[in-house]
Amino acid sequence: MFTLLVISTTIYAARLAFFLIGQARPTPQRVVSTEVPFVSVIVPARNEEANLERCLTALSASDYPADRFEIIVVNDRSDDATEQVLEDLAAKLPKVRPLHRRDTLDHPNLKGKPGALQHGIDHATGSVYVLTDADCLVHREWLRTMVAPFADETVSLVCGFTVIRLRRLFDVLQDIEWLYTQTMARAGIQNGVPLGCFGNNMAIRAETYQELGGYSAIEFSITEDLALLQAMSNAGKGVRYLCDERATVETLPCETVGEYLRQKHRWVRGGMALGSKAVAFVISGATYWVGLVASIVNHEWLWAGGFLLLRIVGDGLLITTSVARLRRWKVFPAVAPSIVALLLLELLLPFMTLRKRIVWKNQVFRQ
């Protein structure tokens, strides 16, 4: 029993150390450049009539030079009033270029969101593509901050943190989970192991994207952001993950538990593309649970308390580093209880891998 508990503790502590070391590594210094590249902001929008104005107004108010960026919004086969709302906004906001994708392409790699993104990029003229979603609100300095790393010619992909708009306690839980996930993703990249990113806060060097063939050449994934990150990494392209308040976008939370679980299902199924990395992550988590349950069953209460303390303190430290860098102190008091809640959620994740049918934006996919 003692050996089992020691092994369980060691494996999880090693996982935690990997992420803490990655999070502590400094981001390579930015190359300073006086050049201001022309930027194409790509915004896919499917059934976003309620969110478009907020999103596009903030984008239009960016502090990036007004003559050096365009906003391309792709109405992706919406069945609400998105098309009319978009046309009305385009008439008021001169930076906005509306596109309407009315049919699903036969191309197997361009189903769903990848097809909408590719449609927008096909009409883009910028040397950098910056991606966000129609339900997001960008920081005023977002464009400038996300584009700055491209002064380094080795950088082809830049990722930033996405935070949750806070209105309810449930939103705070989601915000902490997103911070936790993104902190691990950033730490992985800092350690040279790409694990993920969020597609509503990415910037891509246009030349590299075209060189790789774009989404047309990337096998379809319900997590198209991870697929692009993997394609870039496999090609040896430089990736930066910014933990900077100015590089954040704010997205809307899931409104219901059902919507939240569907989101988790999509992430879990998409994350299986990580292969051996996903297996290692699952095994380390499962080993932790084996140790925790074994200590409880055998009334080893000091060990049980140690396992919980390892998770709360260790993961809490990991999350808090991002809370501090992003000045997100309003969620700090909820970090510890949220870790406990997310710990219980882990029990559901293995079962989510079994269901291949994925529902997203009123569309059904299989992966």
C-alpha cells in the first residue's frame, strides 16, 4: 500500500512540476520593429445576432492604426437574424467586411468552423491573420499586443488567454477552469510540447499559413485550433503563448450545465488528437485518483489529506500565476473551491471519450 501511495504521489507531482517549470520560463523577448503590418481580423459568426454589435464595436475601437487592419466577418449559414444584423453593422462600421457562407463545402476538411475560417482567410489581404469569435470582447490593445511578436521572423503563431465574462458563481468556475487549461497549454509550449490553445484568441503569419495549405490541408477536427497548432509545430514553426492582460479576449460563459458538458465533450474528443500526450495526461490523473481512493478506503487519512493538499496547493499555485499576470484577482477567492469542483468533474472525462457524436452550434459532427 505504501509503495502505491508513493508512486501515485510521485507521478502527479512530476506532472505538476512539468507545468510549473513551463509556466515559470520567461517568454522569449520580443523583437522591436517600427513596421506596422496590415492585419486581417477573421470573425466566424453562426447564429450570433445578439453578440455581433458588442464584438465588432470593440474591434473597430482597437488602438491599432485604423488604416492597417480590416475586420472580415463570416456569417456561417446562420438561421437567425445574423445576416441582417451584420449588414446593418457593416453600414455603420467602415472597417467591417461582411461575407455570407450559405452552403457547406464538399471538402472533408472544411466542415463547420474550419470552413468558415478558410472562407474568411480566402478574402483576407493582411500579412497577419488574427482570429476571434463573434461572442468575444477584445482588449483595446489586443491587436497591437498579438501582432508584436511577429517582428521575430521565427514566430508563425501567437496565442493569447481567453477569460470569461463574470455574472454568476457558475461563470467564476468556468473562468478558473479556462485559466487552468490555458496555463497548462502555455506551459506546454514553453517546454516545447504543444498541448493546446483557444481559437478565439490566435494570430497567424499569413505566409506560413498559406505555405502549410491552410485548413484545406489540415485534417478536420472539432477542435480546429489544436489542429492548426499541431500543424504549425510539426512543421517546426515558432509559437508564442502570451500571458498578458492586453492580449486577452473576454468570451461568454456556458449558460446551462448541459451546454457546459457539451463543451467539455467537444474538448475531450478533440484533445484525443494529442495521442501519447493525451494518454500521459489521463494516466497521471488516473494514478492520482487511485492513490486518493486507496488512502480513503484504507483509512490512511494523512495520505488522503496530503493528496487533496497536493492538488489544491499545487494546481492553485499554477492557476494563481496566471491570475496575477492577468490581474484577474476577482476570481482568486474561488480558486481553491473551484479546484475541488473540477477534481470531481475529472471523473466524467474518461466517459466523454466514448461518445463520437458531437453537437456544436446546432451542428452534428463525428470525430
